[in-house]
Amino acid sequence: MPAQCFLHSLQNCMDFNHTNPELHKELLKYGFNVIISRSLGIEREVPDTRNKMCLQKHYPARLPTASIVICFHNEEFHALFRTVSSVMNLTPHYFLEEIILVDDMSEVDDLKEKLDYHLETFRGKIKIIRNKKREGLIRARLIGASHASGDVLVFLDSHCEVNRVWLEPLLHAIAKDPKMVVCPLIDVIDDRTLEYKPSPVVRGAFDWNLQFKWDNVFSYEMDGPEGPTKPIRSSSDSQHILLTLNGRNSKVKPNHTAHLHPCMRDMCSRSIGQMCRTEKPKFSQSGKRAIWMCGGQLFIIPCSRVGHISKKQTRKTSAIISATIHNYLRLVHVWLDEYKEQFFLRKPGLKYVTYGNIRERVQLRKRLGCKSFQWYLDNVFPELEASVNSS
């Protein structure tokens, strides 16, 4: 490598050349630059991207303990291990009950004996569960949650790197209000260079196509003594990372922790994977709405930062498309009430597509006393209703 490359980060020195056969093959397989991932190794330091006001915050010594669930299927070895090592290196062990790795029937050799060998470094804090068949993300997360013994469930994607003092602000928020589901502010790890880049303070949102997006936070919302460290009320979240009470261990069992719905078809793309839930530890646009509509709250905590590789979507198989449609329709018919017509105006071809039996979901919503979608628009996400007239 030329000498000048040592003056810059490795990311900036390597050309992202799609004509490189090895790079192209690995990009299709993993969705990011595996050559650089391997060169970074199994751990690295990332820049502290927190606002300076966050550095002045102090958290109680007594907080709930956390079980961190990381599900993976054919993940690139180094990206997965950086996720685990960053958690181990940057999380106080008296808050960290365990890390639960759920291998959802991976076929990559590196994720077998090689992974087990390297995990010996963290013996005592790691549980690894290997599914006997492919379950999909939502069922895999449920399996991991069923083995959790911590007070709080934390769900991380398998290609993340946590930042300094990432967990304490989240645990503190839940300790103060058990009805909260909380998420960190997600920094971007570039899929081409793997450079760790800070994100601005944003909130989660979605449109009438049910596509997730990030929305800016108005400056006046960060007025007051807390300034840019103030928790951000969010109508939705990307789902890559999130914390909720472990209802099995908690004396408080908030309604918003209904269950991830195992009947959702979960072979979906990342943008839809978030749509696959309606009731327990969090994840999905449907889940986010269920949180608010069923008595909970969803907040992004800006003083908690976690980096996430924004993988490129390389292919959409017919199975993924079918699962996506199935999940959309179940979500729409369970939660959107009369506003489901806004979805069908934009996707009229789906109006008469079958979506299975939703009786159990509808009954669950009634049993929990969840509010209407109109209430959600009026009180949580009025911008979405306003977009009806402007579209």
C-alpha cells in the first residue's frame, strides 16, 4: 500500500471499485464492503459523536440490567464480531446481564466453530442459540427474548457498533418511565467505506406507503435546559436498535409490550422487517403505532449513539415481495381503521389481495383497550394526516 495511505484512514484509501470481482461478489452477498470490514478486524475505536452536553450527564449506579439480543443469518464475521466486542468493551458489566446471539440457520463456515472459538474471550456473558430451521428475524428475536434474564430487552442488528456511554441513558429513561420504549440515535456506518459518521438529531416517521423515513427535529423542540440532549418523541423508528422492558421479569407489564407476531412473514427486506410486529418488545411500524395506541411511548435518546451499517438492498426475490405484501396488508387491516383507504389509494392493486386470518390480532387490540388510529394521528403524528390533503 502506498505510504500516503497510512496518513489517512483505510476507508479513504481503498477504492470502492464495483468492477473488482471479489468486491462485487461480496457486496451482493453481504450488502457492504467486506474487504474493508476484514481489514478493520474484530474491534476498533469509533469517534465519540455525542453532543458535549451529554458528557456532563451522570446516571445512577443502580439501573435495570439488560439482556442484549443479536440475531444473525449469514452475517459477515467481522461485522458481527465488532457488534459483540463493542458491546462488551463499552458497556458496564454490572448493567450487562448477557448477550444472546441467535444464529438463524446460518450457512457461512465462519459463523460456526470460528465464531465459537472467538467468543470464548467473553465466556460468562455470552449465550449462543442456533436455530434448527430458518425462523426469520421476528421469530428469532422472540426466541432470543425467551432466553433473556435481564430486566430490559435490547435488540441490536448484527452489523452495529455501539458508542461510549450508550446504554446508561436508555436504561435510565426506562427506569424513570416503564411505559417507554426507547431507541438510541443511529449513526451511519457507510456501506462503501465503513466510516463511522455522526447523524443529526432526527425522529422516525413514515408515509402512507408505510415506508419508514427520518424527519428533522425542529430547533424549538430542543429549547430548554436539556437542549439537544432532550429525549425526542418519535412516531416510529427504524428498528435496528431498541430497548423495552422484559415483561417476563418486570413487575410492571405495560400494554405496549404486546408480542412480536410470529404469524407475520418475516423473510422481508430491511425496510419491511420493521413492519413485522404488533405487540411485544418493539420493532415495526405496526409495533410503533401499537406502542402509542396501546398506552406506551416511544422516544429517541440523543445521548445514546449506536452506529449501523446501512446495507445496500441487493435483490428482491419473489418470496420477499410476497412476504412484504402480506405484512403490509395485515398491518393495514389491524391498525389503520378507516385510514387504510389512504394506503389503498396509493397501492390499489393490493386492495383485494388475501392476507390471512387477523381475528386474533383484532381481539388483542380490543383486549388491550388500544386507541383508534385517528387518536394516533391527532396526538402523535398529525403530520401524516396533514399529508392527505397535500398529496
